[in-house]
Amino acid sequence: MPYNHLIRILVFSSLLYACESKSTSSVKDINAEYEGNPATDYDKAKPLPGNDPGAMGYMPAEGESEEESKRKAIQMQIDSAYKSIALLEEAKIALNNTRDEVLTAAERNAKSKSIYYINLLQNEMCRAVDASIINNLKVNAGKLEQITSTMEDQVSNLKSASESLQKAAVYVSKTANIFSACFTSGWVKPAISKKQ
Amino acid sequence: MSRVLFLWIVITGSISCTVIKPNQVSIAENYATVLKGVSTVPENIYFRMYSLKAQSEQAQLSGLISTTGSANEALQFLDESFNDRIAFLNLIDSMTESYGLVKDYADLLMALVNDSYLAKFMSQKSSWQLSFEKLTSKYFLTTGKYKGAYTPASVGASGLVGNLLQEIGSTKIKSLQKKYLQQAIATSTPIIKSICQSFIDFDLPRLKADYAAMPSFLRENFKDFLGNINAYEKQAGNNPFHYYKDYIPVYHYMQYQYYEAGLLLTRMETCMKDLMASFDDFLYCFDHDIKRKDLPEAITRLNDSFSALTRLLSNLDAIHNKYNKMF
């Protein structure tokens, strides 16, 4: 078996493994907005070679060109990134569902800090084009997890939001792995490096 | 005698084959105008989207700073937030630099179309050359790095450009057209086509996903900002209404910018898809000297969508001014 095919199979296996997490997101799937690309239920997508139930469930068909496989993999990366962004947004909505006037200044600070780090993570998700970004993503996901555990222990009024935050943080870590896999395979947007 | 006649027919025949006709110049001008027009739009859209995100984060940041008790922590957030904005600017550069190459090719083609474009090109020949060489080398580096990602760019392009630049200024435009116009279109098209395809495959899904996620992003950041104002004002015994009313235009302005970005994204998507569908027709029309009134439907459709895009771009300021007068 050619070396490239072996790498391709390994990368797809790791991507599919990373995408196995169950989601009960109530946020409207952003893929529904894509023209000709209806929303996919990622939990039900069956990866059969050559089928196309959405980028998440995609496996290369026999004889599919490398270019086509790469295009699908990049779209899977984009889908995963925006799925993570939607989950993070759900956590933000849960945080904002608390009534600010009943929160203490410290609680409001914890809430605002969480939203701030969620913003940073969302921004990094949408610009996941190189290794340094992937590293930042992991660092900020760690910071968010830290705030989430603090929230669970100390901030009673914000406990309801912590479940959403935990779910988002887990998905962010998995998406970071998908980005890493795409990056090491050279399957990232072939952007020309920034102006010197 | 018959041999001389045959030679004369061959010579005149070959001359007539290489002479560029007015229809061909018109097609080349149409092609270059569209390329130049669309090349700056991706940067415009990315900037609008990320600027909108940054504005909404600025409002949220002020809520965060007001609730932190530590000046050191406040400064840490301010620094991180600044770096995040710079990262947005760098991202826009890196995502859209390849479209600069489309613009440079379009400028070169325009210079071969008529004397006024040529004179303009001459005045900026050195800066064009620097930009083109830098972008081309980066492009080759990137496409080499991501093997198989793009249609390989023709190496003949560099030779063509070098020769053309040497002759520009000393050779008449008709001679330049005869020698280089067909070659310039043929060698640049595969690169331009692959850059435009990357807009559809990679930029468009990102931009559309960002666009779909934007309303909630703006709303939730603003909610956090308003929540902090509400709590502070109530604690101080003030009615938050007096403060909220000052921030309503801020939120509405963000919504307005979102509306503008959506108009631009929709027009650009249509235009880029029409352009992708027209490349082969442009080459065919150029090679076969097709008259303007007989242009294929794909090119007519592209010209319509390009016109809608440029009309929107030129009207954005006017719409903006009208919006501001509503308050």
C-alpha cells in the first residue's frame, strides 16, 4: 500500500474518532445555512466509502482524487470548527440566562471572564490556519476549563451554565486535535503567509 | 511565380492569425476588469466581519474590566484583547494575499488592452514588478508546500512577464498585444482559476458560517455588557433606562454593519460562481474572435452579477449616510 494512502487512512480514522462525541445541541446547526449543504446529524452519519452525508462522515471512495479528498477534509475542518463555535455560543447563552442583578460583583466577574475566554476561543477556531493558533486554542481551552471548575466549586448562581461550558470545552479539545491532524497532513487552507 | 504567390499567402496568413482584433481586445478588457474588481472584495468582506466581532468584544471587555478588582488582571485582558485584534488583521492579510496576485495579473492584462491603461501601468511598473514577484514566489512556495493543492502555475508566466516588462515603454501597444496578449491570458488563467476556486471551497464556507453565527455573537456579548450596566446602576439607585438609551445606537449600528456585510457576501458569492463558470468561455471567445453582441450566456450572466457587485460597493457609502440620518 502506498505510503500516502496509509497516512490518509490514519488521518481519517483519527478524525472520525475525534468526531464521535454525542451532541444534544439545541443551537441551530450553522451548516443549515450553506447552500446545497443541508444540516447533518453528526451522530447518525455513517461513514461509508464514497457516500457524502456531510464532511464529518466522509470517507474517500476508491479512486477518489487526492485533491477531492483534501477538499473534503478541509471542509470537515471548517464544519468541526463552526460546530465548536456553536457549542461555545450555547455556553455563552446559558451564562447570559442568569439575571445579573442577583449576581454579586465576583459572580458577574466570573461570568464576564468566561464569556471573554469563549470569545477568544471562538476567534481562534475561525482562524485555525497554523500550528501557533492550534497551540493557543489548547491553552485557552485549558483556561476556560479552569474557570468552569472554579465556577462549579464557588459560584452557586452560575452552576447551571457549567454543564454547557464543560461540553463545549471537551468539543474544543477534540476539534483542536482535528486541526492538528489536518495541519500535519498539509491539509489546511493554502493561505499565503502574512505580509512581512 | 506560383512559389512566390504561395509564400505571400503563407506570410499574410500568419500575420492575420497573430494580429489581435478589436473583439479580442474587448474580451480581454472585460476579463481583466472583472478580475480586478473581484480581487479586492475578499479582503473587504473579511475586514467587515472581523471588525464587527472586535467591536462587540470591545463592549463585552468593558463589562469585564469593570468587575475585576485587580489592575494587573485588567491590563492582562486589555493586552490579550489587543493581540486578538492584531491576529484578526494578520489573518485578513494571510487569507487574502493570494487575491493580490489576481489583481496584479489583471493590471498586466489591462496594460495590454489600451494606451491609457498602459500609461498608468508604466507609471507604477517598478512597484507592480516588486509586488508581482513577491506574491508569485509566495504563491509557488505555498502551492509547493501543499502539494497537489492547486493547479500547477505555468512557469512560462515568469518568462513572459520578464520579456513584456522589458519591451513596455519601447514597443507600441499593437505589437505588445500581438506578441503577448494571448499568452498572458492563457498562462495566467490556471493560477487565477485556482485562486478563485479556493474562495469558493475555503473562504466562502468560513465566511458564511461566520455570518450565520454573528447575530448570536453580537447579541450575547452585548447582553453581558448591558447586564453589568444594569447591576451597577441598580446598586447605585439609578434607573438603568437613562444609560441603556445611550447604547441602543451602538447595537443598532453593529446590526447595520452586519446587514451591509451580508449584502456584500451574497453579491460576491454570485459573482465568483459566475466567474468560475466563465473562464473557459472567455478563452474560447478570445481565441475565436467572438463579437460582443454574441457573447455566451455565462459571460453575460457574469457581467450582470459583476455590475450588481460594483454598484453595491459604490453605493455603500451613500446607504451608510442615509442610515445615519435616520437618528
